[in-house]
Amino acid sequence: METIYLVIGILGFFLVMALAFFGSFVLLDFLWGRSGGDP
């Protein structure tokens, strides 16, 4: 049973990291798109 909890913890950790990375990337892209209109 401990192995299952370990796998769930690792998957959850990677999921949170992926969501945080993707969210920060989208937020930066949104801010950059709004702040400057030049390409």
C-alpha cells in the first residue's frame, strides 16, 4: 500500500509543478501581450 501512496505523491507533485509552470507561462505571455503592442 505504501508504494501506491508514493506513486500518487510523485504524480501529484509533477502535476502541481506542470500546472505552476504552464500557469506562469500563460500569465507572462498575457502580461507581455498587454504591456507592449510592438512585435
